[in-house]
Amino acid sequence: MLIEYLRSNAPAYTQWITIMPGVRVFQFQSTESSEKGLWMLQKHKSSHTYEVFFCLDGQITAIPKGAKPQKVGKHHILVLSAVSELFSLKISKNLHGILVAIDLAAFHDHLPSLLPASGLTIDLCRLQSNLALQHGFIALCNRCWSQSVFDLWGYLSDDTFCRYCVSKAIELLYILSVKNSPMKHFPAETEDRQNPQTILHIPSYLETHLCEKITISDLSRMISVSPTYLKTEFRRIHGISVHRCLIDLRMRRAAELICCTNQPIYKIAQEVGYEGMSQFSAAFKKYYGTTPGQFKKMSKTGI
């Protein structure tokens, strides 16, 4: 598996962290070309060993036996199991990432501390069975769930981000263990470009959907996070609440339309997401200190 590649090729920068029994984290960055760019995989001795690789840069091409290769690039995640039917991994010279190696059998006693209060456990048999149906590996490419993980890279220290990746790796293995149907590979081309990819992209999404009724629940569902997490992280990243951001965007757009077009004010209200004039007028006056009609007169007279 990938851990053997790291041990054999020792990239220029490598940090090894043992989190707890059964869990190790490897943060590494390779800067030079290796003669062993094509790594022939060997079966791991433990059937309960899983590797979750968070790619920060570069690319890995997973080459299965008799199936189409899967490319895992920047901000993608690769899950490997001991039952993997991969023939080899083609590894680019600038590969940079974090590998979480978990022996779930050794780690079993520590599961309650990472899946608290809920009583959730990872079903080892189902996990192994579900992954076996997918040739023993899963590639998550450009998905909202995986992108939300990489959003925090740069905000956290290396050590903290490594530990955060451990919690997300455990969460991912849990998801794979409880799915009734096998998880599909998600190539980048299937991404829905109409949805925000991450919390960072939500303002742009809001700006292009001002005429629609947008809720926190809708946004959190689009990027696969909880409403509470979305609100907290949005304020931390952007400095304002989601609601305030939406109001700002709607009012600025409304002012632009009032000043630069001849549209009736009721049409402008609808275009920026208000069904009724009274609600729009009240919001506009609160924001600008004047009504939309007065604002239009002032813009025409140059006041």
C-alpha cells in the first residue's frame, strides 16, 4: 500500500505522527523525480488496515487490474484497503499530501472517543465488503465533502491539520461501513458546477442566485456540512453571517438596478429575492436610510 512507498522512497519532507495505537499520520512532500514513480502494490498482512490519502498537490494514478485508471489530484481523497485489487500506483514527482494509516482492529478500543455520545461504531465486515465491491479502493474527486476538509488547510497548524484529517478519515470509513449500496467513484467531470463547492464559494453562489429563496439548510446540504458548522465557519472565514452577506448582496444589486436601469421598483424587488414591495422597501430603507423611490429620485438628480 502507499505506506510502503513512503518507507521505501523517503520524500524530501516527511513528518510521521503516531496519534494513538493503530493510527499513524504521514505528512510528506516530494520535490524530486523518483525512479520508482510506478509503485507495484503488495498485499498488506492485516485485512483491517485502511489508508486514507488527502492530496494537497501533485497526482496519483490508481491502476486497477482490468479496469480504468483513476486519477487522484489536488484536493482529492483516495481510500485504500488491504483487499485492494490495484495493480500499481503511478506517483507524480511533486506529490504532497497527508496519509492516514489506520489498523481498525488495533484501533477498535478507541472508537468511542472519536464517535462520541452517538454510539456509532464501524462495522468492519461491512466496510471490507463494501470496499471489495469497489475493487478495494475509492477515489473522491472534487466533491463537497472532501473540499470542505481542504478549506481548513492553511488556517490550521501542520500538526492540528494532520489530527483533523484523522477525524475525517474515521468519519469517511464510518460512512463507507454503513452504506447499503457501494459508493461510486466521483470523477471531477461529474461535479455540479451550479452549486457552491465550499464555504469559500458561497458568496459567489448567493450573488448569482439573488432572485431565489435561499436558506441555511439549502446551502449546508449543497456542501454536505451541518447548518451549525456552515454558520460558524462562514463567519470565521468571511467576517459576517450568511444572512448579512445575503442582505448586503441584495441591497447593492438593488441599488445598482435602481440607478442604472428603468425597471419598475417592484420588478427590482423580485429580481433580488423579495416577493412583496413592503418587505423590500423596509429592508432597503433600513440599509440605505431612504426608500427605494427616494433613492431613485436622488440618483436621477445627482444628489
